[in-house]
Amino acid sequence: MKPLFILSITFLLYSIISRFITGNWNLTFGGNLAMLVMLCFTAIGHFIYAKGMALMIPPVIPFKDSIVFLTGIMEIVLGIALLFPAVRPYAGYFLIIFFILLLPANIYASMHSINYETAKFDGKGMSYLWQRIPLQLFFIGWVWYFSVK
């Protein structure tokens, strides 16, 4: 839930500051800036918890470490792209696809009780999906609303 907290606080703070300084809420930019900040936060996890995140990828998929590293970089690049109106919708579509593609890794990790922070099999298990799936759908909706539509 840390990413949701970061997304919400960034959006709220930016909106209030923007309204105070410019007289405009600038919600579209604020929504995209908040997603960038959240994606940078989650990307850091790809580097700090690389071993645990690699465990989230099913065994049949090769190059797990490279995938974790590259998806971390991709999160940062796509987040930055959200700040540029000319490429924002494209970045938004890519992020939506990315969020959809992440779901099987989260399901696999839950099925095997993977704790990506410790790289051990002592995670929350299937109950984690009760919060993760709605959260993933919320992120998809956020990107759709602020970046694509």
C-alpha cells in the first residue's frame, strides 16, 4: 500500500500547491506527476529487492534478473514520459499494458507466498491478492484517466 500512499500524497500536495501558486488545480499534470513519483519509488524496489522480485517470475521465463532490472528502468522512463503531453497517451497505454502484465507475477508470488523484500517464501500468500488486484485496477484507471483519455 506504500505506492498508493505515495501516489495520493504527491497528487494532493501538488494540487494544493498548484492551486495556491497558479490559481489552477492542474489536475492532469498533477495526476501524471504523482504517477511518476510512485513509479520511481516502485522502480527503486527493482534494484533493492532484485533477488526477491526475480522469484516472482515463474521458472519457465528466462533472464529473470535482467527482466527485473529492465522493468525498473522502464517504470522510470515511462513515468518521465507522462510529463510530456506529446507522448503521454503512448506512455499511458504502455503503462496500462505493463500493469496488466504484472498481474500474473503477483498471482504467482501469492501462490508461492513469495516475500520479495526478503527473497523468502514467507509472504502473505493468496490473501494478498484481495488488496493487490483492486490496487492494480486502480493504477490502470488512474493512468487511463490522467494520461490516455
